[in-house]
Amino acid sequence: MKNEIQVNQFGKTVNVFVNGKLRKKVCDTVETANNFFKIILEAKANPTEDAVKRIYAFLNEKTRIAMECGLETDPDTGEVYLAGFTTPVPMTLVEVIKDYHENNYPMDAVLNFWKLLMLNPDKRVRESLFDFIKTHDFVLTDNGYMVVYKAVEYRTDKKDELSEFVSNQFLKVKKNWSKSPSAYSVYRDLDDNSLNITKVKTAKKWAKDGKENVVFLGNLGVMYANLDKYVADIDAPYTDWYSKTMEIKLGETVKMLRTECDNDPARDCSHGLHVGATSYVSNFGHAGGAVLVCYVNPAHVVAVPDYDHSKMRVAEYFPFAVADYDGQTIDIVEQSYFESDYTQYEVEELEDAVAKVLAEELPIETKGKCVTKEMETRSFEELQKIIENRLIDIS
């Protein structure tokens, strides 16, 4: 079908008819209006789809950004979409994508975050979550997961000393020192019974020299990779500070049914798993507890409370390390690590979700305690496409 284009200009105002629909643009200057008028005349002479898109891009800023960044847009509504999907991208996220594009930044983290967030069944979360994390010290990993914090207490007087030390040192070596954990050995100093690390080559020298009062426990990188083996045979060392009923281990996903979580953003403290930014966790952490660093899949965010913009309720999180916390401040994790275990878990979960969609069931629970919940309106086809797309990305 050939595009029909008509146009007229009156000073700063340009009226253009595209396939029978009138659109008006009031420009800042007559010169800008003249330039736009010329673009339309060229499109009228050669009314291709690309020519029509150039007109829409001049009419609407979001359309222009979308075209520059390889996104799609609806000329009638101005909504922006990831190519192939029909869930609108929030304008805040569009602006970030624009910024990344203009500065040639890698966009994997932002785009994968959105692909996961599109899976979230709550429209309000899809529209507000990026605004929330943008204003705080949240980090996105390349796979699109959020790095969040969880204040916990110890379930017993005896701490899980070894696994906590290993995760802490792994985090420090990777993040602060920018070194490979495999280059370090873990040892116990028998003089004061303390745990320490040293370079592998130093450990080999100590062993050769017959250094006394030192017991080597293993390679830091290998020990972290097998952290679940250290904690598998012991009770979960952590619990939540409020109910003190949760059993929390490093390297194991903590989850509850989404249907048991309160998705009403008007309620500040309610049912669900609470995680947040450092400002939120600092209010609840104390010297007798710990602060865990966790991954959260945006699809599992249930509510961002209206009255406390530093925390959120989720249906699951994955604790992977203990943060440095001195009772007042938390060392912020600024880069992404430790994703392999959680990614494998996510692949299995997403494969199950694809199967449910194929069986004509929604892939994510949409019922909640909030009576004002918004029902899922997207098609099975779009949901299946999103999930399969994420499987390709994280596999």
C-alpha cells in the first residue's frame, strides 16, 4: 500500500496528513518549521516506509529516540517497544537507552533488565521499577539482575564462619582488588584461630619451608565455587530480622509464593520478602547481624511501596555474599559477579515457564493479596516470546 502524504505550513506550524491522519507540529523557530516542511516534501515525492518514519521521528521525541536505538514505536500513541514485543518501554528507560546509545556504552544490562521486567505480571511494577532503581545505589548485572541487600540475623550463636569468610574474601578480591580469587589460598592461623588468605605462591613457599601453626583449607576460588558443599550439612546460618522464621543460606534461592505476597504499593510493610538499597538495609542491620548481597530477577518484584522508596517486596532473591558492614555503612557492590549458579536456576525456571505458556497457562502467578491488582492483558504469544528470548540470552 502506497503512503499518502499531504502537508501545509503556516509560520512555525506544520500540518501533515499521513494516510489520512492529521498531525500538527509547532516548532520553536520558523527555520525549524522550514526544515521539517522540506523533509515532508521529500517524503511526499518518495513515500517509502523509511521516509514516513523520518516524519514521525521529527514529530515525536520518543519516536526519534526509538529509531536511533533500534527500538520500535507506535506513531499514533508514541509508545516505544523493544523490537518484536508489545509491552511499552517506560520513558525513563528509553532515556537511559538513548544515553547508552549516544555514548556507545554496552546495553546488555539495560536491555536484559527490561526483557526480565516484561515478564513481571504487574503493570505497575513494569512501569515504576526502573525509576526506583535509578534513584538508588542499585546495580544491574549483564544478565539484567538487580544487586540488592538484605539485613539478616544469625539463627544461632555459632556463625557459619567458613562460608561467610570465603564469600567475603571472594567479594573483596574480585571487587576491591580486581584480582583472581584462584590466585589465593585460605588458611587458619592456629595461634589465634583466625581465618586468612594469602597468595598461592606464598602458601607453597610456606608449605615447602614447613611453616608451623598454619593449616591450609583450600583455594579461595575453588572454595567459593563449591560453597554449597560447605553449608549443605549445617543448619541455615541466617534468618530474617522480623519473623525470625526464614532459613537463609548463601548460594540458595529464598522464595515464597507470589500469591502470598502483598502487591499493593500503598502498603509500606506487608507480606513478602523485603530487600532494598543500602539506605534501607542500614536502618535494620545491626552489629549482631549481617548484610547479605543478593540477586533479584525484576520479574519477581511484587511491589515498590509508595512511602518508602528504598525498599521493595519480592517473591524471591538469591543471596550470594556477605557485604562489608561496620554497623553504620555498607560497602556497595559496584560490579556483577557470582551469576553462574543463579543463571542456571533461572534457565530451569524459564524453561518451566515456556512449558506453561505452551499449555495455555500464564507463566507467572498474578493473584495477590492486593484487591486492586491489575490482571495480565498480554497475549500468550508475547509472553512466550519474551521468555524464550531470555532463555537465549542467559544460556
